[in-house]
Amino acid sequence: MPISPSPLWHPCTQMYQHQDHPPIEVVRGQGAYLYQADGTPLLDAISSWWVNLHGHSHPKINAAIIDQVQQLEQVMLAGFTHPPIEALAQRLVNLTPAPLTRCFFADSGSAAIEVALKMSLQYWQQSGSPERTTFISLANGYHGETLGSLAVTDIPLFSSQYQPLLIQHLRAPSPDLTLKYTDESDESFLTRQFAAIKALVEVHRDRLCAIIVEPLVQGAAGMKMYPPIYLNWLSSLCREYDIHLILDEIAVGFGRTGTMFAHEQADICPDFLCLSKGLTAGYLPMSCVMTTEDIYQAFYSPDVARGFLHSHSFTGNPLAARAALASLDIFANQHTLNRNQVLIQTMQQELTKLQTHQHIAHVRQTGMIGAFNIVQANGTSYPATSGKGKLVAHYALSHGVLLRPIGDCVYLIPPYCITPDEIRHVLDTARRAIEFAVSQHLPAMMSEAALP
Ligand code: PMP
């Protein structure tokens, strides 16, 4: 068996598959495009794992990082501070609901989830409720792959092997609208799903720390979407039973759902707001957990051990903070959210055209995220091992578009510099890719599990 000479072990990858399809080498990025060594462009329709916001190699973000690297590349954030991180914390506080007054920085999305889980648990420990040690997450939820975040993630492919390392929490049914019965209204389906989580809270109320959810879009499970009203109900439930609400906006924050943050659409304020990915416009690893004064005060004490003694070496890195500030400047100066409305409408028009396609079902959109599923001609799903998504990815790549379906879910989350014509091109390529995929039979060996 030929083994690749590269020492690289790629993330979320069965390396065996690279025998036939070596990883694509990208040497340069510009705007919505990535470029291979021979100059071949690839339209990055998924923002490089949903991180890139304003395009690759953006001149303003590049300039901010270059300016910062000449002043200070890194300083530890325990006992020290620096202007970019102070400015970023203030900007985030200004952008989010008034009760969110405090920012704790970490270095990845998963780390932010660990921080939120630990903070919530420690809050209850230090507020006279040490029996509260359990979290509720949603079916299909994804919150990362470190052990704490994986314990609240419901993607068995990623978690089942590691069960001996994972703490058991509680799981409630997903509000994903594709799960409703064909003759059921959205409202009655959501009422049904909400009743289940409410019942869980009622039974376990005394031992609950928090409910954690991805607001509006459950990304890694295959862009499963639900409307803001479910978040309103959830927020009221948390208030009624005095438990925390953790909103994981790691994937959906910074304009992806149409508004700056997804929770704005429900007009609610969580106890913890987790941000990453788009925080630095996809440039550098950084995450932030925002929380309230009430929670902050529960840690504030002359007793060192009551503090939140959690740290990452690169917490609050100045280069990442400058990238984040430059990104927020672009939002403000270029009215990005307003300009995105045109892209959102284009996506809507193009998605509508796909609705009648016999191999496409569950066409859906939340702001700048569009998705649909590949189905058989009779409308039923393909078996999980059909590999249709993989064929779509190969076809799209060979036609210059980077798509990475999750199982049979084809989606786009483009950078905001994409043009309406490019959106049309992406969706047209996706349609042709599906037509190609359904006409092929992939050998079982190549079939792929649903990886994000
Ligand atoms: N939460 C959500 C909703 C995510 O989509 C992701 C990453 N896809 C994470 C958490 C984990 O972030 P990271 O990969 O930076 O650890």
C-alpha cells in the first residue's frame, strides 16, 4: 500500500482516502478564491470551514496584522494587558446585549465551550448550588471535540469511540424543521419538541447548570435550521427555572444568519455567548466567551481559588485581536450586513429554483447560509454510505468550486465578498454536481461518513 511521504496527519480525515485523492495544495488566497500551485482558482463557497468573512488576504486585515507584528506579537494575558485586546473586549460589549459586560478570551471554538461549561458549573458551586453539575444539549448539536465540548456534542461518529472519557449529560430533541411530519405545521412541531426539553428541565431542575444550543442553525450535523421562536421559548424556560443559557455562536456569529448575531433575531440575551471562527474574520485562532455581571461577580473575591483559574498560552493574542478589530471596522465602514442583503436575496432566488428538482429536498436558508439535501428520485434519502456528497465535492472541485457536503447535505456559507453572479455559479455547479452524483455508483470502499 503506497503511503504518503508527508508527515502530515490531517484533521477529520481517514488518511487512507488520500491514497487516491491527495490533499489539494493551496498556495495563495485572494477574495473569495483560493489558488492552487499551478494557478487554478477555487471559489471558496464554504469560507474555509466557515471561518473566512470578508475574503482571503483582505488588504485592511493584512495591514492591521503587519502593523501589530511590528509592535507586539504576543504577551501573556495573566497579569498583563495590551491595547488591542482591551479595544476588542469593549467593541464586543458594545455590539452585544447590555447584560453581556465581560469577555473571557480563549484560542478555539472548543476551548470557548470548555470555558462556558466550566464557568457555569463554578458559578453554581460558588452560589450555594453545588448539586448542579449537569447540562442539557440538543440532538444533532455540535460544540467541538475536546472532551468537555464533545460531551455536549451529538455526532456519534466523533464521540462514540471516546465514551469512556466523556461525562454523560442530558439530551433533548432537536427543533430541526426537517424532522417534522409532512402534514405538520412548523408551530405544532416546535411546540412538540419544546415540550420535551421542558419536561427534561422539570424533572432535572435541581441538578442543571445550563442548556447549551447552536442558535438557528445546527451546523456540523448538516445545516439543520429552526426559527427564532424556539430560542424565545428556551430563554423563558431558562429564566423560569433559573438555569443558564449558553448560546454557541461559534459558527453562526458575525453575520452568518443575516444579523450580526443569531440571538438578535429572537431578541434574547444568553448568560454565555461563545464566539470564534468569524471573530478574527477567519485569520487567526481566537475565541471569546461573553457573560454577565452577575456571573462575573460570583468569581470576584479576595479568595484566589474562587477566581476562574483557566488559561491558554495564547489567550488574547494581539495579532488575532488586531485582525478582529480590523474585521469589525470593515463591518462598520462598509455596511457589510446591509450589503449582504443583496447576497441573501440572490441566494433565496437561486435556492427557490432548486426546489422542484427531483433529487433535491429540504431546501433551506438562514441569512447567508443555504442548504439542501440530495435525495433519490422517489424523494427518499440515499443510504448513509452512498457517497453522493463525496461525488458532489469531487465534481465541484474539478469545476473550480469548493463545496464540502456533510453526508447528503450540500450547503454554502460564502465569504461576504462573493458576488451575486458567483452565488448563481456556485448553486448552478452544485445542481450539476448532484445530477452527476446521482448518475454514478460509488464503490462502497470510497463511501464516506458524514464529516463536516
Ligand atoms: N461550536 C460550533 C457550533 C462549531 O461549528 C465549531 C466548529 N465547527 C465548534 C464549536 C468548535 O470550534 P473549533 O473547531 O474552533 O474548536
